[in-house]
Amino acid sequence: MANETTSSRDSFKGKAQNDRPVQRTIGVLTDEEYVKTRLDDQLEYFNGKSIESQNKYKQYKRWEFALAASMPVFVTFSTAGPIEKAMIFGVSLSFYLQIMAAIGGVILAFFTKVLELEEYYMKWKDFRVTAEELRQERIKYMTRTEPYDEDDCFPILVGNIEAILNKENKNWQATSKQKAADHSQNRQLEQLASIQKVLQLTDKEILEKIAAENANPAPSRTPAPP
């Protein structure tokens, strides 16, 4: 019986094989199917997300650079003598330049907060790293490079690919938890700042009241003559 088991184990070699196969109602996935439906699909996803994040990050940064460079120009020209004298529809050109500088400042602050919130730069780098790791494992498997130089190396490929994807999922979960914790901490700091502001206002009112009483002391009563 032991010899039959050993012989059975030795005979199970090759793609998607197991030394103790179990009865399944669905066919075993081959390496070709796995590469097409899983590896290539995830590789395309992370590569596309990396390119998308890169494009958005560079787009916002270009606008940031343009606004940051143009705002000082608007402010400088608004104080020039000829600009102040120039009129458009009865309004000084200097006024229009100041309005443009103010609007540019608002837009610049908005773009900065969007980049901080969406974290396009971090996503660009993280997605690119994951995509390159998947591509490297794919190339190794297609060229039968170690550790994929054995006949039954398909399970090793699956283990490595799923480990990379699992690591990316854990990183995403950790980032989400960190964002939630930062948001909660910011709310607590805002509440503490509001309480501190109220306390400071209360102390100020008390001090003002004491100062007013000291400046206008109540008249002293003189004793009535006997």
C-alpha cells in the first residue's frame, strides 16, 4: 500500500498537478489560463492605474506651477503707475489684476488640497512598483528562469503572484486606516482649538470687565454727619 502511494505521488508532475488531488466539480486551472485571466488582468489594471495617477499628478502640478508663477506678476503689475491709470469699462486695470491674483490664490489652494487628498503621487509610485513586480514574475515564468525552471513550477508562480497582490491589498487597507485615523485626529484637534478659543474669549472678557471696574471705581460713601 505504501509503495502504491509513493508511486502515485511520483506520477503527479507537470502543470497544475498535486500529489493528493481531491474530487472537484470544476476543472483545474492551467498555467496558461491563470496567466491570461489573472496575471495579465492584474498587470493591465495596475499599469493603467499608475499611468492615470501619473497623468493627474503632473496635470495638477503644471497648473500649480503656472498659478504660482503668474500671481506675483499680477500683483506687481497692479501697482505700476500706467496700469493704475488705465481704465476698462470705467474700472482701473489694476483692480482687475488684483482680482485675478486673488482668484489664482484660491485655485492654487484648491489644487494643493486635491493633491494632498487624492495622493496621486503615492498611488503612481505604488501602482508602478506592483506592476513591475508582476511583470518581472511573468517574464521569469515565460523564460523558465529560477525558481520557474522545474516542470511543476506553476504552483510557485501562483503563490508568488498572489503574495504580491495580497501585499498591495494590505498596503491599501493600512493607508485607509491611517487616513481615517488622521481625519479623526484632525477633528479632535479642531474641537480642542474651538474649546480653547472659547476659554480664551471668556478670560478676555473677564479681564476687560476687571479693567473697566478699575478704571471707573464706585464712588465711596461718606458717612452722614451726626
